[in-house]
Amino acid sequence: MKKVFLGSFLGVMSAALLCSTALVSAQTVLEMPADQERSVYTNIYGQRVVTQTTPQFDIAVGAVLPESVQTYEVPATVGYAPVEQYRYATSGDRVILVTPDTRTVVRVLAPPSERRRENEMKKSP
């Protein structure tokens, strides 16, 4: 009887862990339309706050921003509510949006000219 109960318990706990992991993963990406991304980038990058990341840091969605990198509140001028809950840092010409509590990268915004080039490359055979 104890073995059946323990097996059921472990099965339920494994399922719960998988569901919670999927939920966390789903929350680590911030989706936004291209025109809104352009506007958010322009508003944040226009603040002229420059931060540098450490060379060991990989700027990618899902990565955790090191504590040594200072983050800033998203300015009210952004005007896009889903972004206002995050903080940001910049590295070169990129804007890095992170969750305030875990510092997990949810979006990396590139300059509009770079995104245009990437889109053109995707279209060409």
C-alpha cells in the first residue's frame, strides 16, 4: 500500500513540476508587434542610459542578467503597458528587458535598421 501511495505521490509531484516549469518558461518571453517593438526601442534607447554587460554574459531570452549590471525602470513615455512591468539595461545598441525580481531576460530589442536587415535576409532565398 505504501509503495502505491509513494508512486502516485511522485507521479503527481513530477506532473506538477513539469507544469510549473512550462509556466515559468512561457513567462520568460515578451511578445509584441513589430511596430510596438520599434516604438518601445526608440523610447527606451532615447533615454541615453548606457550600461555595459560583463563579457561572460550571453544576451539571450531566458538568460539571467548578472547583479553587476544595473537596470532601470521603463520610462512612462513608452506607452505600452505590457512593457512597464519590466526593467531594462542596454548593451551597445541593444535594449535588454528583464523581470525585476529574477532579472531574467524576456526580450532583446535591436535597432530598427538591424531588424529590417534581418527581415530582408529571411525573405531572400
